[in-house]
Amino acid sequence: MLNMELKSPLLPDRQPARKSKTKRLLSVFAITFCVSVVVFLLMVCTHNDGSNKMYERVTRVDRCEFFRADTTKEFSEFSSYTISSPSPGCNDVNVVHKYLFNDQRVQSINVEFFENTTDLESFDSLVLSSLNGKQTILISESGIQPYVINGNGLILEFKADSTIESRYSFEVTPLETEGPLTVCQRFLRSQGASFDGLGLQIIESPHPICEHMSFELHYFFSDERVTQVQLEVDRRTNLWYSDLWIYYSNSDGNEVRFRLRNDRFSQFTIPSSDFRLEMNSASDASVFGYRFNAIPLTSDVEGNSCDNFENSSGKTFPGLEAQFIESPHPYCLGTTVEQRYEFGDPSIEKVLLELSWALGFFDSLVVADDERSMVIDGLLPYSQYFTVHGRIFTLDFHSGDSEAFLYGYSMTATPILSGQDPCDWFLSGRGEIFDDVNSHVIHSLHPYCNNMSFQQHFGFSDPEVIKILIKFSSLTSIELWVDTLEISYDSPKRRVVHTFSGRDLEALEIESREFDLIFKSDDIFRDYGYEFTIIPLFRQDPELFLNCDGYDNVKLESHDRLDLFTVESPHPYCDNMSVLQKYSFLHPEVEGVTIVFNSATDIEPMFDILSLQYRDSSGMWWDRKYSGNDFQDIGFLDTTEILVLFESDSSDVSYGYAFKIIPLLFPQT
């Protein structure tokens, strides 16, 4: 029998089937392996990314904690170094860092900020100061510029809140000589003064006062006979929002202080031969500052201490001279004082009191005569007139127990003879023709009197003055429609009369260098009165200022005198003007300049531009651009040269510009 294996074409081949299964298993294994590798790699990457983030977070926390610690760092080499805060910045920071150069050649340090890595928020502060404390610089967003710190080191104080992160970065470069001192730096280095003898001394800040300036100055009259110092305040004194503190020791040896703000005090007395001034000036303090006449006194003045003040019952004045009456400064707390003052001359019918004060909310001063009284408290204005009927008046002063450190009160008592009305006394001068060409303030009594009707004449004698600009104070207030102020003058064509009443009076330009003032009030109500400034406007050379073709567009001018420059455009200026002028002060005592604009200055807004450029003592260039008609005087500029650039377009024109460049000297104390 034949053993034959029949193969059907319909049956599958077994051997090939076994091989296909093996391939499938291998494929599954390979895919599983690949997937596992991918998953593993992803896990590794994810794990590493998280580790990096954690590392960064820990490193940053440690860096901020290290930065918050107060440290001292010393530099051994005579080379530049970079000082910076952590980046990104840290919150809740209040640190003091000290940096020292050990090289004996270092006399000062130049500080230059990197603007792209310095970002200070408005609520954070960065202060740089010298090791001896004589230089203190508050760095702000707008104050990132080069500085020179004298000495071989500096102290950095940095404060940041918990909101937006601030940061700073700057380079310090050692210098072998002391850096150039600005007026403000020289003022801070003075530390005050000691005066010999009994002569009058002038105590003053730089003019205008420097921004971000913090100082403590000590003044002392060495003559043993001096027991008090009377400070007469210059009328130009303006502190803006800055506080000036005056410290002295009383008879008990306790330190007393009081605060002067932008108040209108004529004088006050310090019951000591030595005192000190402390001040922190505001960031926008481009105002005059302070100036006192310090007069040494060798005898006691009644009311110069709390004990004398509380025990004083008043005084009798025998003559017809005006008398000065004041409380202690600052006034005494928890005090009730009644004082009686009398002018002994029987020909005196009334007394005019001109009062100044600064009282707290719970304090009061009552001024009274036999007929009426006036109550003064901390809510009223800082100055007032009061007419005493008769020769006798009383002062009833009460102060609360809160620590106010305020000035108190002072007054000038002027006797008025029989038959002479206080308003008549005020009007005894029938106006004035001024020989100078400065601005002057004209004012009434505050408040004015009832049933007034008077005429005064004012003006300027200089023939170059052809117009007068009158600018009213915001305090001016005249009873509406009933009481009137008239200003009249003779123009080239006719007699012109302007009548004013009410408040918010607009400025007036008159085409004359003289004018008449007529004021009338009824017998019912009174108001504050008027107060305005008269500003002379000058005659211009017709060929120079009326014809733009004759105007010197390019000019270099300098002198070695302590004299100012007057800079003016044509009035009105012309289209397509391009002005480049340079003004230089060569006198060695000139430390800086200030710019005072004529109030008539008016430039077409946006399109016509006045640019004042200068380079300060550190070598940095600055550019101030102006347009429109709201020109504010510029305070201290740390330069002795000014570049004036003016560009006008081809369309509208206006009055133009006019200003004075005034040299500033460092005050001699």
C-alpha cells in the first residue's frame, strides 16, 4: 500500500503558520519596549523640569533672604564695581548695606545708574549717603543720574513694600579727588555756624531750596550776653510742602521744638543763644526756601518761656510806637492764659492788630475789647486784622493737651490816634510810583472796612515800561455787585476803566505804566478784600523785536559780572523761526542759575517749542521743553551755561517768550 499524504489546496500549511505567530510576538514585544522607553524618557524629563523649577525657587528665596540681611562689603582694588539688587526683585525689604574702598587713594565715589536695570516704584525708596552723613541723596524714578559721594565709602538704604518688585543696579567708580560739590552739597557740609559779637546774621537755605534734601544745621551765638535770638522772616520765604523744625533748650534744660510750614510769620523769638534747624525738603520743592535775619538779644523778653507766659498778666505801653506781642514758639500745651494790654497815651483812640498764628484743632485765642471779640482757632486762615476800639484789649489763650508743635501766635499792635480811622491809617500812603522794575504786591486790609471810598495811584517810573500785567491772588474776594474795585488808566487812545467784584478775578494787562485804583464798600457786609501783583512789561527795540529779520537768531553771550541775562523773542515771534543762543556766566562765585519767566510768555501749544538745555557739574546734559502759556519759574539749575533753542512752524504765532537767567551764589553763613 502506498503511504501517501494527501495535500489539499484548501488546507493551510502548518509550518508557515507557526512562523507568523512568532513574528507577531516579536512585534508586540518591540512596540511595548519602545513605549516603555518613551514613557521612561518622558518621566525623566518631567522629573528633571520639576527639579529645576524647585531649584530655581529655592535659590531665589535664599537670594532674597541673603539680600535682606544688613551687610558690609569691602572692595580691595582701585576699580569699578557693580552694585545691584536681586533680579527679579524682592518684596518686603528694609535693608542697610555699606560699601567701602580700602585703597587709601579713594577720596570720592562716582555713582552711575543703569537705567535699563533700575526700576523704582513710587512707594519704594533708595537712599545713598556718605559715611559721615553729610550727603544724603534720595533716588527716585526721575532722579536716576550720576552722583558723586565724597569719602571712601557709601551707605545704601533700600525699602520695598510687598506689592510690585523694585530693583536697582549701578556702578561705583573710585576717584582720587573729591568730586565737584553742588550748591546743595556745600550747604549740607556747612553744618551751621558759630557767630561772634552782637551783630545781625543772615541764615538761609540755597535759593531755590534743593529737592530731596535732608539736613540738620546748628547755629550758636558765642557771646555770653546773648540770651535770646530773634528771627525775622524774609517775605520771600516759601517752603512749599516741606517742614522746617527749630530745636532749642529751654531754661529747664529740656529740648523744645516747633514746626514752621509755609506760613506767613514776620518774626519770632527763640529763648536761647543756640538752636538747630532740621528739614526734609519735598521732591518738587523748587521754591525760594527760607531766609532769616538772626538778631541776638541780651535781655529777657516777656513771654519767652512757658513759665513767664503763664505768669504774665499783660503789659502797659507808654508811647505811640507799634508793639510786638507773641506766645512762646511752640506754644505751651494744656495752658489757659488771660492777658491785658494797654496803650497809656490818652490821644490813642483805637489799636490795629495784625495777627499771625498756627493753632491746633483744640486751641483757641480770643481777642477782645469793651465792645466785641474775635475767636481764632486752627480752622481759620493764618493772618487777620482786628481793630480794637479804645486803648485796652485782652488776649484769652487756651491750648489743648495734644502734642501739636505748632507756632502759636504773634501780632503787631499799632496805635491809632483820636480822629484817625484804622482804614485811614492804612490809606495814609496814597499809592506809590516804583523806581525799580520788579513785581510788587498791592493789597487792601483783610478784611476791608465798611463805608470805604478811596483812590490810590500806582505805577513805574522807568520809561522802558510800556504796559503792566495785573494778576490777582486766589484769596481775593470782594462782596459781589455791592463792593467794587476799579482800575483805570489813560491808554494811547482813551481813558479805560475796569471794574471788579466777587472772586476768581481774571488777569488784566493795561497799556500804560501808571494806573488809578478806586475801591468802594457799603455799610453792611465785608469780605477778605483784594490782593494782586503788578508786573512791568518793557519797551522793545522796534528793529530788534518787531522785525524778525533783525532778530539775532544765533548769539553767544557771556560776562564775568554778577548780573543777569534778559532773554526775549520777538513780540510776536514769526513763522519758521530757528533760534540758537548761548548764555554763560564766567564769574567764579556763580554756582548755578534760576529762570524767571515773564508772565506774558505765550507760545503756540504743541507746534512751537522753546528748549532750554544745559550741562550740570557732573557732565550730564539736560533738556527742558516748553510750550503753551503756563510757564512756571525754574528753580536751581546746576550749571553756569544755558543753551536757548526755539523752533516755530509755518502757521500760527503768539506773543513769544521772555525770561531772566539769574546767577545763584552759595549762601555765606
